[in-house]
Amino acid sequence: MAHTDQMRARIARACDCFAGGVIAATVLISHPRLGATPLGELGNAHVVPIAGVLAATFYLPLNGESSPRWCALVWRLRTAALLTTGLAPFVSWWLRTDDNVYFLLLGAAAIYAGIWCLLELNALARELLQGAAAAERVRAQVAAGRIFLFYFVFIPTVGVHVSFLIACIVYRGSSLSDLRRTWHFLPPLLRYLMVLAVLHLTVLLWGLHRHIPARPFGAGTEGGKDTGNDREDCGRGAAVDRGA
């Protein structure tokens, strides 16, 4: 029982860190002044909360009792958070030198890595709720959160980059700096929806405390009994985190 309570507490604290890191990074990036340097350009302050999200992924319980599905989910989340943290500075560097193709490509990669990380956080909430007696309304909110992230964040981002590529092909005089101006063509309502979709995810993560099951998902059970095979399939992740 003490071990189970410890797992639940670790998951709850990790979800708090996820929510806090995501909302802090969103505010620093979207607010016109908070995340800027004294010269007015976007600084690298947003890297700090993103690094906090990465650190929280290593706090999630992952041991010999974890099921293969839970291991795969945690390692995908860690990979997405690691890529986002490593590539995040390139967003601000691209905004300062937007005619540099190297910074442009890595800045775009950082954006898509961040979207992947958000989708994996939503998947974490969904998997936790599968093992809990949560209200149907909460499950519907998680499903809606994935839809919001896909249609209000991923699709507009792809649309901006595709529009920019088409403009470069059709109008050969286009420059790399036009990508920044392409973002400004997004309707203001859509920009607010992008932020609201991320905020919706943070609310879900903060509200997971009372829905984490008595035996957290990933404990490697079937019908209340340990399967045995699940302990062996976790592999290298269990060896890394056994001392945590």
C-alpha cells in the first residue's frame, strides 16, 4: 500500500510540474513583453519551464512493475520533451536572424517537437484515466483536448509552413523572413484558440489528482494480478529508474 501511494504521489507531482511548465512556457512565448529581451526580441526564458517539463518526465514511476505500454508512453514523452528542450532556443534565434535557413529549419523543428510533447502529455492523461473510475465528463474533456491540440495547434502550424513553401515556389522573390509575416496572417481568433487549447491541457493535468487510480496505470496487472511478463518487458527503463 505504501508503495502504491508513493507511485500515485509521484504521478501527481509530475503532472503538477507538467502543467506549470507548459503554462509558463506558453505565457513567455505568447505574451508580447514577458518573454522578450531588453532589445525587444524573444529571449530564451521559455527554455527554463520547458526544461522543467523534461525533468518531470524522469520523475514518473518506471520500475520493474511497469507495463510495456506505460514504459513506451513514458519514453515517448521523455524523447519529445528532450527534443523540445534542446531545440527551443532556436525559435528565438530564428526570430533574431530570420534569413538564416539553419535557424529557420531548427526553429520549425522545435515547434513540431513541442506539439508532439503536448500530444504525449494528453496521452498520459488518457492512459491514467483508463485505469480510474473517472467521470465520463472528464474522459470527454481529455478526448476533446486531443482534438483541440490537433485542429487548433497542429493544423494551423502546418498551414503556415505549407503556405510559406507555396509562396516560395510561386513567388521566387520570396525571402525566408516572409515566414514570420506569414504567421501574422493567422486570424486573431485562431491565435487565441491555439493558446486556449494549451491551457485546456494544463487544466486537465492539474485536475488529474483526484482521478489517479488506487493502483496507477502501468503497474503491470491483469484482473488485479501481476502478469510477471510485464515486469520483464520494461527492459532498460526499469534499470535506469529503479533507484529513483
